[in-house]
Amino acid sequence: MAADDSTGRPKRSNIACERCRKRHIKCDGEGPPCKRCAAANSACEYTEGEAKVVISMKYLSKLHDEISRLKIENAVLRSATKAGTADPVAKQKSTEPESLFKQPVTSSTNMNINQLLNHENKTEHRGSEVIPPFLDKYGSMVHSRTGEGFYIGNSSMTLFGLEINRLMAPLMKSRGSQSLDAPELGTGGDTVLEREGNAYRIMLGQTPSRSGTNVNFALPSYSYAMLLVDTFISYNDGCFYFFNEGLVKENLRRIYNDDGSGPKPDFGGDGRDESVLETIWFCKVLLIFAVGEIYLGTVNDLNGYKLSDKRKKQKLAKSPRLPGSGFFLQASELFTALFSSGAIDNCAKKGGIEVLLLYAFYLQVADCTISSYFYFGIALRASLILGFHVDVGKDSINRYELEHRRRLWWTVYIFERMLASKAGLPLSLTDDDISTELPDDFDMSSPPPGCEHYIFPEAEFIRNCVKITQINANILRRLYTRQPSSNILPIVHELVVSLFNWKKKLPDYVNCDFQQPEINVSRLVVNMMTEYFQGLNLAVRPLLFHFVLVNLRAQNPKNGVFLDLTKYSSTVLTLLNASFQASINTIRSLWALVPENMLALFGYMDREYLFTSTATLVLFNATFGVHDATLEHLDHALVMFTKMRNLGNHPAALRRDQILKLMTLLDFNGRNAELVRKHTDNVDAPTPDFDHDPSSRAPVLSRPDSGLHLSETGLRNHLFRDTLSPMVSEPPSQSQFFSPSLLPSMAPLSDVPDLSDMVAGSEDIQLWRDVTNQAVWLAGDAETDFNILSRL
């Protein structure tokens, strides 16, 4: 290496080979091969580093337009390919015989009461008049006194009155009566939007249901705005649908290029509510920026650059703020003005549900669980009011708007279910109440006017996210609502089989082979797989908790002996392995995202999935002694928690402390001591600016122009260096993953045996009877058993 003229010390190389980078060790950069790779006799490869270039605004806009055009063309090709392959399948289905379940029942003894009541003598009523259904199958859309449309079901007295009104209309016309239609109402107060550069001021006029409000806010630079939108899309698009990428980007382009010559931004209105819709759109965009900055993991100024004020840097280092908090504060002012008390009807306006979704999503990441659950509930009820759950009005809107509504509805559904699962709260509605079709690809080659900029990602991801969420919701409903009144074995069997079948049916491009030592997985696949693994852990948790408490009540912990499962059938081992491997593969999936800079260091879901799987592995270690298979993954999990904490993620710091405490309490034979020592440091976590009680606070937030900036790649490389200790520097061999009770973590799981085979032995029968009667997974009388730990 060349020497530094001023100090005489060798300069550190700016490049590193792939092997040194993955192992987070210093590289001399003189290869290939470098000295370390040459000493280890390993392959040494270099990849070209990222270089910063300066491009014009016009060229950047051109690139974004080209990307949007290619996405639309890709969607058109997908729909055309799907249509070409569907025809022979449809013909085959039409020739198949009718299902046995559709054949009529001939035996009178098998008819239930409803069949007998509905059974008609066709010869007796052959000449009778057939009366058509009185009401529409899916209800109807009506308008409130303020003009907003909302859905009413068939049992509504309003709909009953409207139907009577419709029947009476011919009679009223014959008598020359006046029209029964309600008069149109005024639009109320106007909104005035003032602009100076990227600074805006919205003045909401006073109405009978809302006081006047003045809100000032600022948009970031165009390049930073597009970076935030693209970051949001890269983490969520495909699995979830918060907004349409094409529409948002096109409106942003028009706003930033607003010189009076081009087309005006389209806020989705027909002119009557343009002022309110404009405010809703700006609120939505600010929330998108806030969430995008969370995924970047830094608080930047409006241009995305770092600040030069060293004193401000030192102040922020001692008092970190949640990324995106500045944009969220500005959006909150608009949100409050839009949806406060009497103006809650604005939820039903164009873009209202999108704003509610984004607002609740940011609160979820900010660890405001109660507030997030509340606003997700408002989004759910606003969707119900608009009839999204039954595809109301699908014959009167175009295919693009229908697909947009369907994807919004199923995203609301997914997050309502997910949050209920994580927080242990009840579900708000059942699947029987929903008749909306799942999202699907369709022909986008000839969009109608106004739909040219719609972009829909492939529907396969969100369809499978909905299906796995439905399975997990069924797990919550059947296992976690009340004390079981009968043996839970059939329920557990059915749920685990449904989870395995879901994964088997996944197409290869949305699946992942976890049998490989090194997995290559995308962010979208991880979003689905972690929810799948969460379902397996929830389904098998009753069995695992039973064995944990059996072990604690015995003398095993004190004597350093682990629980012996040899007397139980292979079925019990299969179920335990399902949870064991699900926990390991959750950590492996999230760890695989680290080199790609796709781990959400402030993400709520990533944090909670990581905590659940890590705690489950600690219980497996304490009960079955599978430390050789889990220590590496526990180390990776703690590394990720540590970096989340060091970045200012206070909830992750609490989760990290809980894991370390659990590992210490359940370390009966000293196997966890080295790992606990490694991650027990004296470095104080960044002091958060909000209370420890997440249910009674709103996030403390910063302005967009206050904070430090690191490039995303540089930040992640800085966070994840020197993470692997010599204890886990080399992965253990396949034989070291073995334990007397459980399979290797990368071995394939066989199908769950038939239900009759699961109760073949007396030990299994007694086991499931005890699991059901004790129901310790429902947090019953487990506290006294865990108090044993203090006496060991």
C-alpha cells in the first residue's frame, strides 16, 4: 500500500473482496487474491463499487417515465400470457363431471330441516308465478346529506324505504307529483392552495362541520421525493397495496414541473370536491415520504443531503428522532383538518382510505400500537361503508378502478388480521361477510381515458398474502379466543395441513427452497414467508408450551437434563419440527436481506417476527437441548436487534433486552453464556424522546430538515460490519445441526400424518388431553411455573 505523506501510516483501501465483505473483516484490496483469501486458499472476487454521478432533472424524469412505461407493458404481457394459457384449462374444466357434493340428495333420511322446508313439489307448483328477489344481492350505494356515497346492506331500513319509494314512483308520476330526488347540496367551504417554490399553504375554509384551518408544509426535492416513493415500493409493492405507483408518480411529475403549460395534477375529483381531494392527496404524499424515510433509516433534509452544522449533529446523536417524523408531523396537521369530528365523512372521499392506511401504518412502525389499531379500524369501517367488501358498484366502474378498490380492500384486510395477530386482539369481521374477488391480472393494453398511468404489480404476491393471512386468522379464531371445550388435536392437525398445502401450491418464482445452506430470497418473498412461519409457530405453540412447562416442573433444569421425546410418536416430532424450522428460517430470511440492504431496521413486522422466532428458539434450547442448531441463528438475530437499537429503534432495544434476559434465565447448563456475554455491552442505547408506554403516546417527531444523512449503502455497510464473532465465523456442519429429539434445521419436512395415526399410542392420547385441559398458551396459570426459575 502507498504511505500517507503527512502521517507515514498506510492508507486503508476503499475496496474489499466479496469474502472479506461478507465476513466483515478488513481487506487490503490488492487482489485478486487479497492476503486473507490467499492465506485461506479461497476464491477472491471483487465487484465494482458504486460511483456517484450528477444527472439533470430532465434526464431523471425521462428515466422515471421509461420505467413506468415498461411496467405497464410488462403488465399487458402478463395478462396476455395468462389469457392464452387459461383457454385450454377452461375447456378441460367444462368437461369434468360434476362434483359429488353438487349431486342431489335422494335419501329422505339424510335431509335436514332446511332441506325439508325448502323442498318443493315441482308438479304442484308448475304453473305458479315466480317472484323475483325484492332486493339487490349485494345491497346498494346511497348518498348522505353532505353528498358522500356509502354502502347499505339488504337489511337496512334505508334501503327498504328506497325500494318502496321506487315502487311508488310510477304512481307519483301519474299524479304529477314533484320529483322525490333530494336536492343537491352545496360543496361548503373552499380550499385555497398557495405555493412558493416547494413550500405550500392550504387554507381550509370553515364549514358547519369543521373549523377553518391554515396548514403550512413543504415538499422535498424531486429526486429525493422519487427516492422515497421508490423505497416504499421496493419494500411493499406486490404484497401490499397502499396506493397506485403510476398515479402518484405522474401527479408528482406534474406538480414539480408545474409551469402552467403542461397538464394539471389529477386529484381524482369531478370539480365539486376538488379542494378537499387536493388536501387528501398532499396528505397522502407526505405520509408516503414519511414511510419511505423510515425504510431508508435516516432523517435527511428536504434535498436528501446531510447537514453541515456539527453542533446540530451532536445534538441529534444524543436525541435521535424517528425517520420520517418531519413529514409525518406535516401530514398530521392536514390529517387532523381533514378528518376531525364532523369532517369524518371525508374518509369516504377519493383517497381517504389510502390516507387512513398510510397514517395507521406509520403509527404501527412508531410503536403506537393502540393508535395504529384504532386507525386501521377506521380504514376497515370506511371500506365497509363504501362496499369494498362486496364489490358493490362493480358494473358501473371501469376495470382499473375496480382493481384499485379490490387491492386496497385486501390490504386493509391483511393489516387488520396481522395487527390482531401481533397484538392478541380480536378480529373485526369474519370471512363469511366478504364476497369481494381476489386481485387479478387483466388486459391493460387499451386503458380508457384517465387510466393511462395506472400500474399494477403482478397479482400473485398479494393473492397469496391474502390466503396465508386467512389461514392465520383461522388459527387465531380457533385456538386463541377462549378456553377449548374439546380436544385441540383435530384443530392443530387441520391448521398445520392447511399451512403446508399453502406453501406447496406456491409458484416457484414466489417460493424459496430453505433446504439450501445459503438462501437467496427477495424482500417480497420474505414478506410472505415470515407470515407463513408465524402461522406455524402459532399453530404449534400449544404443544411447545406444554413441553416447556413439563420440563420446568420436573427436576430436569436443576440437573441439566433435557426432555426426552423418544416415547412420543413421530407425529409429535413433526409438529415440533414445524415450529423449530419456522423459527430458524424466519431469522435466516431476515438475515439474507442484510447484504441487499433490504432489512427494515425500523420496521414493525421485521422486529416482531424476529422477536417471536428468537424467543421460540430459546424455549427449544432450554427444553430439548438443541443449542448446536440454534446458536448461530440466535447470534444473527441479536446482531440485527443491536443494529436496530444503535440506530435509535427503541422498541427493538426493549425486545433485545427481553431476549437476553430470557436466555440468561433459561441457561441451565451455561451454553448461552458466551453468546450473552458477546451481546451484553456497556454502550447505552440512544435515548428515545418518547415514553415507554406505547399505548399512551404519539411518536415524537422531527422536522424533515433536521438530521444526519448517510447513503443507504454506506449506512448499512457501517451498521453490519464486524458482526460475526469467531464463535460463529464458520457455519457448523450438517451433522452439528442434529439433536436427539429434532431434525436438522435444513432437512425437509414430511407431510403431517393422518389424524387417525396421530392418536395411535396411549402417550399421545394423554399428551393431547393434557395440552387441551391446561391451555397454558392462553396465559392461564403459567406464572407459578415460571417462578421456578428464580429458585434454580
